[in-house]
Amino acid sequence: MPTTERTEQVSSHHDLPVHEVVLLLETDPAAGLSEPQARDRRSRFGPNTLPQTRSAGPLLRLLRQLHHPLIYVLLVSGVVTLVLGERVDSTVIFGVVVVNMIVGFVQESRAEAALDALRAMVRTEAKVIRDGTQRTVPSADLVPGDLVVVEAGDRVPADLRLVRPAELAVDESALTGESLPVTKDEAVLPPATAVADRHNMLHSGTLVTSGTGVGIAVATGAETELGEIHRLVGSADSLETPLTRKLAWFSKVLTVVILALAAVSFGVGVARGESPVEMFTAAVALAVGAIPEGLPAAITITLAIGVARMARRQAVIRRLPAVETLGGTTVICTDKTGTLTENQMTVCAVWTPGGSYEVSGAGYAADGAVLSEEGTVMTAEAAPAPLRSTLLAGAACNDAALTSRDGRVEVVGDPTEGAMLVLARKAALAGVPARVATIPFSSERQYMATLHEDTGSYVVFAKGAVERILGLCTAQLGPDGVTRPLDAAAVQREAETLAAQGLRVLATAMTRVGDCGAFTEDALRGTLVFTGLQAMLDPPRPAAAAAVRSCRDAGIAVKMITGDHAATATAIARRLGLLDVGGGVLTGAELAALRDEEFPAAIERTAVFARVSPEQKLRLVEALQARGDVVAMTGDGVNDAPALRQADIGVAMGKSGTEVAKEAGDMVLTDDDFATIEAAVEEGRGVFDNLTKFIVWTLPTNMAEGLVILAAILVGSALPILPTQILWINMTTAVALGLMLAFEPKERGIMLRAPRDPHRALLTRGLMLRIGLVSALLVGGSWWMFQWELGAGASLEQARTAALNLFVMVELFYLFSCRSLTRSMWRIGLFSNRWILGGVTFQILGQLAITYVPVMQRLFETAPIGTDTWLRVLGVALLASLVVAIDKRLRREIL
Ligand code: ATP
């Protein structure tokens, strides 16, 4: 896209009257753009998404594949062999470099494309007026000039100049850090107004907390204020993970070691009077042999397969390192509502001063009734004043709506509010007075209040957390409709009793006011009259208890962090088994009172954090991380973003989460379900296992190849295997055999192990010993084979062909053993990974080709071998796998 068109978008619009903005952006303030106009602008301005800061173009990314110390060694070897006139050798070496480059490039592009596609899955929609009608479009499709409609709960999808705000308040903390909602109007502002004070603008990424509004999109995508910040702070999303960093370090060390060995062997040979050309070929053989060429591709592919497997289980990975980190998670901090529970609220009890009521019927359908203690069906009309007012407050102080789809009632908006509407329907409440102002609900405020006009006077309704509402009341409504002094202790007692049953309890209150003058939080304090309590059931998710248990078996602590009341949270936690192992409960207030030095111990013993604010989540993550924990933290609100970013795995909610939270998360749960986190951890462990298996499988070959060559040089023997043959082994076996390990199913009992220590070395001592053992078997076997064949009168080519086939066969048998690091290959079943069987067939055909096809014989300097040689090859390979099997039996605990 031409940059001039991009800059066209960048201009301030807060200092222009609406009609000028309309002219400037060639739009219509009532009908919006037409579809053709929108399409045209979409192709000019591009999608309304924040760009992935992709650091390089395709050519550069292709060339970047060469930027690897091990590849440098190959390149130098290729050039020198070319200079020495070894055309075939240098062609094969360069061929390997090119193949590597292409495989690396394709893998990287595919992994990036897959991540992009997954990111696209979690994008949101926006309401827009085009051709005079309102419709919903993916927010990526918004263009400058679009007339965008926003309402409470929406994330602003682009930078908008307001045309028609209606009591609009916006939480701009994502952009400005200001945590209190800002009210908006359309008045023109001076040009120098700072972003935070542009009250006639709505900025992309901010959250509408109340009211509605219509605005003209003046900037989209990267040109928005959010895009600006993204550009400043957004580090390029790279495909680097802790593991790839470790491996990069490993390859650097390996390169130095290989070069040193090659130089020494070259020096020793030449000093002994061998020809420098031959010695150089030998040094090249050593170098190319010891380089694990297939490693980088295998890692990206294994991670990519992990991403796909997680997506199938509803966990969308947004950043590749998460795949790997997930496996090492030691603590999961999870929300309650919607994650551990269904977030399908049903009011099942109502308590008022003077009467308690039971409510029948489950879900959002209105078939059910409000029953008095005597079993009388109560209607709003005939109800005592406190019940009627409680129903009315719940229904009036409410932004949700009930719709019906396919005969089923659904809630649009907050399920808590939906439940209150359903209750009102069950009691046949007829209508609510018109609303004139709102103090919106927020997690910090924990209540909501609305002002209504009612036959000439005004009435305030409020609902929210019991202690917050009681804090605003000094009186309560008596059964006779007369106001009495508040008996807060009695209300609290009742609320505790209901909460202890796992019910979410909200209090309602109201008051009549003479005018609509001061409708603020301060003005409300002390003026409200308590009317009653509504207690709602939010059943735990069916899979949650099992997932919590599975996490515990896997050594992962689960901590519930909720905005809900401690008693409700405790009851639900108990039902889910969260408190089984003796964890305690702490409230946000208690947390705030803790001294810094008390904090770590307190969070360790606590399993339930109740009435916690989003800011406290950040402090919790930091404290856990300071103890060395690897923390997965869930979140959905705009204010959760800092904690999500700080956590090792930020888990955002796909259904109920704000776009801001999703952008901050490393992983998005498309079903919001806690069990999905557990599934993702399990997959993460599987990915890490498969990577380890590949490394344990591939390294012995490289070590053995290097050592065989080194031995040949040191004793002055002919090379048992040539550089080109080594490249053949390394490349074909990596692709046909090693890569198949990436498809290996997860091992049984993977969630019964303790989490991996993030600081632990990649390979345990046990695994290193196994690598050493297999290397020794390969060195011994191939050396013996080579010398035996020569002694038996075979040609040099035939002896080398035998050694080459021996290497491949030992690797092939060893591959089956590497399918599990601890269990014997017979136990996991020979046929449980069909990919491996395909790869093995392919490899065997390859070996027959390199041994018997004349072109291949010329290229790789091989010669046909007889059945007796094959039998010896297979014999050694079998023997080697027997030794590995015994080693496995003797040392099970090597992980
Ligand atoms: P989590 O998802 O972390 O478990 P939560 O949904 O329980 O959190 P919040 O949404 O922050 O927590 O709600 C905190 C408290 O605010 C609730 O316990 C309830 O008392 C009150 N509350 C929740 N929703 C509303 C609402 N729409 N209006 C008024 N008060 C509300």
C-alpha cells in the first residue's frame, strides 16, 4: 500500500466540526458509506488490524536461513571442495544447503501463516451503518469514513470522531492509563488537545462502559492511536522460543567444537605426511557429519504440529513460545465465572426484609415461578413492596436483553443481568420506567446504578455486590412499604448463608429523588434504601472438577481468582476440589493489607482469592514468578491485559473476553473452559517430549559420524564413510525417520509427571548417557563392519556402502526405541504411529536406491552389496537396539 495513502489517514479530527469531517472523509453522517465505497477503501487502506511487525521480506527471510553457524561450516566446506575440484562433493554439499534453506523458509512461513490464521480466528465484529442500514461486519473490514455504532461493553474498533453520543462513557485505560471511565460528547476541541482529553473522539482498543454512540471512523489499523502505541512497544512476534534459543547456543558451541576437531585432525594427518587434499576431505566429512542439519526444521515442525493439536482442543496459540512454555506450567490462576463455571446464571432465591422466596425453573426460559415460603405463587403486581422493588431494581438497572433463537431464550449482554430479567419475567413484571442516566458496572466499582423518570419524579435503582450496596444505604424497605433503619448485620448474615451454598448474591436498592441533578457516586452515598437480595446459581462446568484433579496429579497448583464474594467462591472451589489439599481463602482487602514480606508465603497457601481487583492480579503473577513459578493466568477484561502480559502464559477468553485481553494473551480459549487450559498443558508437554525424542534420536548419529572420521584420521585408515554419504544419511533420515516423531501421540501418564523445571538443561544426564551409548554402538558397529568387509575382500566402495547402510539401519531401529523415552518399544505398540511406518518404508527404498541404482552409485560412490552383508548389517542393528532396550529397562527414571 502506498505510504501516501496511509499518511492520508493521519490527521487530527477532534478540532473539526462534524460536517467538515464528513466532507473530508467523503461520507454521509446518516447513511454511512455505500458498499462499493467501502470495498474500494478496503483495498486502498488495507484491513483494520494491527500489523504483525514482520521484520523482513521473503528474500531476506530466505537468506536468513543461511545465518546459522553450522551452515557457515557447510558453505565453507562446499567452496573449498569446489576449489579442490571435487565437483560432486561440492554439488551435494550446496544441494544440502539449498534444501535446508528452502525447508527452513517454508516451515517458517507456514508456522507464521498458521499463527496469523489462528489470530484471525479470534477477531471481533463491529456494528456499522452502510447504505443506510446497520449491519455487523468483521472489525477488520472497517474503513475510514465508515459510520460505526458502539454500545456498552463494546471495544471501540477504530478511531472514531463522535457524531451522536448518548451518555457515552469509555474506559480508556488501555490507551491512557486513566482507570476511571471518561464521558464523551461531540463538541469541537482546540487543535492542541492531548489524546487523553479528546472527548469527542473514541479510540480504538478502548472499552465502552455505558451508553451508546455513533462515530465516523477517521483512522483504522496501524494509523489509530492504539496502532501508534503498538508500533512503539510491539516487539516483533518472533518464532523464537526458549528452546530454540537454547539450541542456537548449543549449535554455536557445537560449531566451535567441530571446527576445532576438524582443524586438529587436518593438522595431525598432514603432519603424518598424508595429502592435504585428502585430509581436507576428511575434515569436511567430520564437519558435515557432526552437524545436525535436520534439527531446526524438526523443531519448527514439531511446534507447528503442537499448535494445530491445541487448536483442535479449543486452545488457540497466539505466540509460538507458549506451546513450549505451557508444558512447564507450575501454577494456573483462573477466573471463576465462565471459566470454572458455566456463566449461565439463574436466580433461585430472593430474600427481602420480611420474606424469603424460592424461584423455580432453570436456565433462561421463563417457565418457573417465584414462590413464597408457604408455596404461594408471587406476581410482581401482588407482591409485597420489598419483593416488587427488588424485581424492579433488577430489571431496570440492567443493560442485558433477552432474545429468542430457535425457540430458546438467549441473553444478549451480561448473564448476571440476564438472570435478573428472567426473574422479572417469571414474576410477570410489566415494564420499567424510562432511564435517563447510568453509573455503569465495573469490576472495581462492583455495582451499577441507574436514574429513571417516573411520572414526573425521578427514581434511582442500584444493584451490585452486597457490601457495596449496603455501603450506599442507610435504610431498608419494610414489608408494608415503609422505610426503616437498615439492619446491615441481618442482611449480611442472610447473604453469607446464600453465598455459602455457592450462589452469587447481589443486593438491590432504590430511592426517589426530586430532580435529576446530581446523579453521582458521591451523591448516592447514604441515600439508598435496601430492598432485597437476589441469589443466583451458576453451575460448575462439567469437566472442570476432573481438570482440576488432573492438574493436581500433574503437579500444577490451581488458584481461583475471582471478583465474586469469598463465601460464593469458597463454596464453588470446594465443589471443584480446589480446597481439597488444604489451600486457604484470601480476599482482595486482606491481600492489600499484607506486608511485602508476608506476601509470598500467603499466596502459596491460598487457593482462592475473592473480591480481587484486576490490579491485584498483576501483583499475584509477579509474586508467583518471583518464587520461580511458571504462571498461566486467565483474564477477559481490558484491565486484565497487564496481568496477561506479565504471566508466562496469558490465557484470554475467546467468547467473553475483550479484544484487548485477547491481544494481550499468548493463548485464547475459544470455549472459555478451564478444562481447555489443562488440555493445552497436556499438549504442551507432548510437544516438548517429541522435541526431546528427536534430539535424543538425532544426536548419536552426528556424534558417531564425527567420531568415526576422527578415528580414521588418527589411525591413518581410509574413511569408512564419505562426506556426501554422510549428508545423505543426515538429510534422508531426518526427513523420513526423525520428523515422524513429531506426530508421535502423547505418552500415557504424561499428566502424572511433575512439571519440567524451566531452568533445567534440555537433556538430563540419563538422556546424555543414552546418546553416548548409541554413539558408541554406532562407532563400534560401523568401524567393525567397514574393516570386516575390507578383510573379507570387498572393495572400498562396498565396505563404505555397508557402513552407510549400517548407520541408517541402526538409526531406523533406534527410532522405534525413541518413540518413548522410558517405555519399551513393544509396550507402545509398533503400529501406533503410522507416519513412522510410512517413513521407514521410504527410507528402506532410499537405501536400496543408493546401493543398487547406477546414477546414485556414481553420485555417492557406492557399490552393490550381497545378502550376507545385509544380514550382518541387520544383525548389528538388532544387537544395538537390544542394548538400548536393556539400558531403558535398567534406567527408567531418566526424564
Ligand atoms: P471472575 O470472572 O473473575 O470470577 P466475576 O464475574 O465473579 O469474576 P466481577 O464480574 O468482577 O467478578 O463481579 C464482581 C462482583 O460484582 C460480583 O460478585 C457481583 O456482586 C457484582 N456484579 C457482577 N456483575 C454485575 C452487574 N452486571 N451489575 C452489578 N453488579 C455486578
